[in-house]
Amino acid sequence: EVSCRRLGGGLVQAGGSLRLSCAASGRTFRSLTMGWFRQAPGKDREFVSAIRWSGGSTYYADSVKGRFTISRDNAKNTVYLQMNSLKPEDTAVYYCAADLGMILSSIPYSENYDYWGQGTQVTVSS
């Protein structure tokens, strides 16, 4: 079983940076994929980024490529989402998620993740 505990979030001006963290626990990290999703008011939850624990392959939504970076710390069992050049449209509740044995095509879809952390609000002011 995997659980996610998120840290970070807050209020920042446009162009600023924030870092989100998600600590995972469990015993099956080799096949673990961890992802970040976000949900703005009145909108569906959308994929932001994901990383495979084994090998470190990373995936990004087009809207955040070049601005966000996902990484992992194996020793701390933690995934980070570094968010730079933030825009007001990045304002949302951000969620970390995890699952095991995911195929590539399933990674961007929230319904394929079984384990979720609590959301954290990210607000970018203009």
C-alpha cells in the first residue's frame, strides 16, 4: 500500500516559484509512479506531471513544460514539484497521487491512480 502526504503550497505572485512535496510510504517503490494533478474551481482535475520511481522517467502536461520540474529523493521517499514562472492560470488545488505498475498511456488520467494525498491550495496573484 502507498500513502501520500503533501507539503507545500501557498500564495505567490505571478512569475514566482513554489515547491510542493509528497512523501510516499510503502514497500513497492520499484513499480511506483507518482503524479501531480490540479483542479481549479469549476474545472475538471487535470494532469500536471508524473515520475516513475524506477528509472526516473518524467512526464509533463504541455501547459507546464519548461516551467515545472518533477523530481524524487529516494532516501526520503519524497517527490517534489518545483514550480517556476507561475501564472495566475496555475491557481488550483494540487494533489499528489500514486499507483503501481502503470503503463505509459494511463499516467495522465486521474482515474488510474489508487492512492491520493490531500490537496494543497496554490494561488498565483497577477
